[in-house]
Amino acid sequence: MDTDDIAPPPRAGDPVGLLGKQDLDPLSVRELEGRIAALEAEIARTRTHMARAVSHRAVADQLFKR
């Protein structure tokens, strides 16, 4: 299965789309490990933000009894 089958086409200037197009061949193992660490940190940051948004929405729904 190709990732094009499950992901929407990247928008112009989309950072995630650009990441997927970068050539990894010139990177050393150390550079690849650093890249993975940075991406994992960004995933954690995004999940934290998403959890806060869900919590905020639940509080608002409860406040306004939706």
C-alpha cells in the first residue's frame, strides 16, 4: 500500500509533506537518530496540545450543557 492511498496530498509549503519528500540518503545514522528524536518530540508536543484542546472542549460543553 502506498502512503498516497491513505494521506491527502500535501498543500504547498506543508511542512509534513516536505518532510516526506526529503532525501534521507545523504544523512548519517547519527543525523537520522537526531531527526527521529526531533520528530518524536514534535509528536509528543502535538499530542499534549490535542489533549488540552479536547479537555478545553469538554469543559466548555459541560459549562454550556451541550
